[in-house]
Amino acid sequence: MTQGTEITSTDRRSDRTKAAILRAARQRFAAQGYERTTIRAVASDAGIDPSMVMRYFGNKAQLFDATLTIDLRLPDLTGIPADELAHALVRHFLERWEGDPADDALLVLMRSAVTNEQAAARMHEIFASQVAPALAAALGPELAARRAGLVSAQLLGLGLTRYLLCLPAVTTLTPDEIEAGLAPAILAALDPE
């Protein structure tokens, strides 16, 4: 085996270990929040020694930060008619969260933002840097900047009540029912009047 091949093999093993740690950390942080999650529990879930978590991520705060790389994957809203924009946003978030909410870094962040300043700051940063620009494509930058917070509040409220608090009044609704009920509120938030 040549040295180059050995490094490649080691790199792949290292990447797999990091991925396993991040997956376990996201699940722990989502289930327990920042305060109750421990390095030992994450390591146990990943099937590795806790020293490996420390080796790759340093400490719990740095591990938490690494789990919070979030792309909302918002669609291009440029060609969507104004009266369909709210439906497109609700549908996008539902499809994203309905996929695998337990492994969604956004849900990890939501659960932790209430008690952790770092998480709250990251939540603000993500929505400010992604929602307003996406809305600007459809509404123009000035209106988008004024309306992004209200839209974010509605979508985060959906995530909180359906996926974290699991309120029966929300969890029993179908995605179509949620879209039909929530889109008018978001449309009202987007209205320039």
C-alpha cells in the first residue's frame, strides 16, 4: 500500500467518523437540547470513544456549532405569482420537515435557541441571511426586509408546534390542511398594505 492510498483510506475513515458524530449529535441535541446533551452520550450513540469527539470537535460548544450548518434550501421565488407565494413557502417547509425531522439541524437549533444564546444568535443569522433574500426575489428588497420576520415567525411556529411540542391540534392535520390554514396568514404577512 502506498502512502497516498493510506492517507486516502485514513481520510475516508476520518470523514465517516465525523459524519457519525455529527449525526449522533444532531439527534441528541434535537431530542434533549444543548444543556442536557453530553459528549459521552453523543460518543456512545456514535459507537466511539468520547476522546474522538473531542479530537474532531474540541468541546461541546464547538460540536454544537458544527451541527448548526443549515441551509434552508429555499426555492427560487422569482417566478411565483404573489398569491401563490405563501403556499409555496409553507409547502417547502412541510416537505423539508416531513422528510426526517429527527435529523434536521433546524429542529436542533429551534429546540436549543430558547435556552442557549449561541443557538438563538445562529437562528437569527440563518433566517436573516436566507429568508429575506429569498423573499426579495419575489417582493423586492425593501418589502422583503420588512416582511421576512413575520414570515419566519409563522414558519418557526409551525416547526415548534408540529415537530417539537407535538401539539395534537397540529400533528393530526395533513400537510394539505396545514398549507390551506397557514398560507393565508403568511399571505397577510406579505401584504404591503
